[in-house]
Amino acid sequence: MLPVALRAIFGPGAIAGRFRNNFPLLMMLRPWQLRATLEDGATMLEATAAIEPGYCFLQMPIFILAGGEDRLVDPWHSEKLHGEVHASQLQVVPAVGHMVQHSVRPSGQHHREAM
């Protein structure tokens, strides 16, 4: 299931080579890590709703980077956050999925790596 999950979070692009080669993938499958991931998913909506009213009070510069083809968190959420945080900048990268931080080089170019 791990290869399927990685393709889903990186899709529609390829799994970034640095991630694939350097991230300790088997650590993701430890029972306590799986439990923590499930707990995060189960409590995320409630936790986000609790802190959302404070977004408009944030005054530090914030840069929001989102994958335009994110299949886990729709880019609409990043656009909404950008609208609520006055000192924010938003960049939605087309043809990139959820793991945008691994899929885009600092110059904004996509990694062109094979799966």
C-alpha cells in the first residue's frame, strides 16, 4: 500500500527522487506513526475550526504554497486562507500534488523525475 499512497500524495507528478531516496519510508509504517497519522486526520477539522477565527489577526508575512492538483487538500483551502491572512502571499503551482514542497525547486520549476 505504501507505493500506492506515495503516488496518491505526489500525483499527478512523479515521486520526488530526493524524497524516495532519502526519506526513511519504513518509519512511516511503524504502529505508533500510523496511529499518530490517523489521530491527526480524525482531529484536523475540529482543530482547524477552533483556530480559524484567529487567522485575520496574523500580521507576520506568510507565504502559502499549494499544489494545483492536490488530491488530498483542495487548493481552494489555500486560497481561502490567503483571503483571511492579510499579510500573506499565495502561489498555486499547476500540475503539482500535495507534496508540493518536495516537487518544486526553489526557482518554481517542477522536478522531472520518473516514478
